[in-house]
Amino acid sequence: MQQVYPVREEKRDEIPAVTHVDGTGRLQAVGKDRNPAYHRLISAFAEKTGTPVVLNTSFNENEPIVEFPRQALDCFFRTGMDAVVVKNTLVQRQPVKQAAPEDAAPGEK
């Protein structure tokens, strides 16, 4: 990803997270023959959303880049990420329902 390329003008609003202010992006092609699993992921995302693009960024937060599954899970639990895939396992945050006052333990209302 040493070069930037223009993002088609009609697609810039669709993929703003990967479009720089000058209308370019660090685009990276994923070949089916070179990385079949990642290609399948992008293809499945395209089928669901109509957008054959995923954001690929450094995976870390104020630390060295994640290299191992344990580091990925530590980063996931510490941040506001919605989901993380580790090998073939998808880990997603589930919304937490706030307890109603009548559900509170005695003395906690």
C-alpha cells in the first residue's frame, strides 16, 4: 500500500472511511488465488451490502500492532469495536439491556 489511487467520485460518499480529503485512497486488490479466505469475506460483504470494499487498517490502539489472537481479543474488549474475527470465530458485542428500576435489588433504587 505504497501508492494512492483516485476513488471514483460517485463512490466517495459510499466509502468515506477509506477516502482521503483529496479523493484518493490506499486501495488494495485481493485476489481469489492469493488469499481465498479474505476474498470470500469481501465477496460475502459485497453480496449483503452491494459494496465490495472493507476497511483494512492497523489493528491496535496506542500499542504495537496486534499479532496474536490473545492480543486481538484484548484490544476488542478494551475498545468500542463491534466485532472481531479470530481465525474462524466471530466475536460480537451484544447490546446490554438496562435494568428497569423495578428489577433493581432492594436498596439500589
